[in-house]
Amino acid sequence: MSVRIKTLFVRRSNEFWRQIVAVFLAWAAGVKSLESLMGRSGWTLLFAVLLSVLGFAGLRFAWIDERKRSPIAIATPEELVEWNLGWAQEQGKMVVITRDMSWVLSDKLKELLRRKASEGDLVVIARAKTAWLSELEGVGAQIVETGTTPRVRFTVLRFGASDARVLVHRQSKGRVEFREIHSNEFPAFALCMDEVDALVKEVP
């Protein structure tokens, strides 16, 4: 089973639940108003059905939007490997801010990163250069040493493209949580780009 199916969406914001309550109250008020104006006729029933359809459509869109913004929790090493393989195969330049890239656990993922490095599409910003990072540098990756461990570690996929996005991860309760930040999410996306610009004077 794909990790995208097995992953658990672990948060639901207050805004999402407010949307659900608002849609339900609007639906109930609409049905009540129709009864007051038209009585309990066939037209009232028809309009009530239409309001119900619109209401449930609104809930559906709210759920989809919240699902996109919720972090994804991955609990096992196998799921983590599968997830990393998924995004590492994307085309375009990748910028990784990491401590030492110790999360690269599989030979297949290493080969994908070597290929991306050889194509000039891999930039790694790390605390210090390790043997693995030196190997990537040898085949074409740009390695930037900062001397400090980043508080927030993230990857920019398709860096420089109009559809670029940021993949942020953290450890939480024995699981790895991932969250995607898209270019229209201000100011989070812009702050990530500013950090990359500050650490790398020129990303070719």
C-alpha cells in the first residue's frame, strides 16, 4: 500500500471546524427560512435538498483544503524510505537544508540524489561536510557548510520554478511529520526562500 494512503493526517485546525459549523448553521437557517416563506410544500423540499447539496459541497472543499495544509505523520522506517523516494524523483533543482543528511537510508534514494547532483540540480546546506556529502559534491552537488545545526530543516523542491514548494519535517512523538508549504502561503514560503538566499549567495 502506498505511503500516501497509509499516512495519517494528524491535525485539524480551529479554522476548519469553524467552517463546518458555519456551513451547518447556514444550511439550517436556510431551511427554516424556506419553511417560513413557503410552508411545507414540494418546492420547500426541493430547495432544502439543493441547500443540503451545496452545504455538503462546502464541507467537502473545506476538508480538502485542510487536508492539503495538515502535516503528514510517518511512523515506520519503511514508510519514511517510500516517502523520501517519492519526492526525490521530482524534476528540477532541489535545495536541502539539513544537519548531515543522515535520513538517506536506502541505496535507491542515494542513487537518485547522485543522479540529481550529476545534473547540477542538487544544493545541500549542512552543518559540516560528511563523507556522503563529499561524495555528492564529487559528482556535481553544491555543498554549503554553515557550522551550525539548523533549527528547522526543510527541502525546496523545484527551486526557482513557479510551482516550487517547501517540504518541512520534524520529529514528534516517535514519528516524522511532513508539511508542504506552497508559494502562495505568505509569509512562510518567502521566509524559507530568504533563508536559502542568505546561506547561498548564488544558487545557479
